Amino acid sequence: KIIQSQIVSFYFKLFENLKGNQIIQRSMDIIKQDMFQKFLNGSSEKLDDFKKLIQIPVDDLQIQRKAISELIRVMK
């Protein structure tokens, strides 16, 4: 799940960077919709939460510690 979320996060950032490119826009929309359905179960609330999550800076030491703490709880 963690690796999958990193991949999805990468694609969401890629979509954001390429949103002005009309040549590939339709293909990106199809991929984005497919990811939305499969990864987020079509939930707009989950999508909003995920977008907020990928905006969190990961170079902050306090955030890294909290993430590791939460990861340990999730893996138990």
C-alpha cells in the first residue's frame, strides 16, 4: 500500500505539471479516472484527503518521525 500510494502520488504530481498539454490531456484524464476508481474507490473525500497528503513536505524531520510512528502502527 505504501509503495502504491507513492506511485499514485507521483502520477498526480505529473498530471498537475502536464495539465496544460492538450495533446496528451485526454489520455491523462482516462488514466486519472482509472486511478481514482481503483485506488480511491471513487470517493471524492478520499481524493481530497490524498491531495492534501501529497502536499505535505517530507523533508521536515518532525513529519518524518510522525510518519514512521504511524507506519509502525499500521504494520502491526
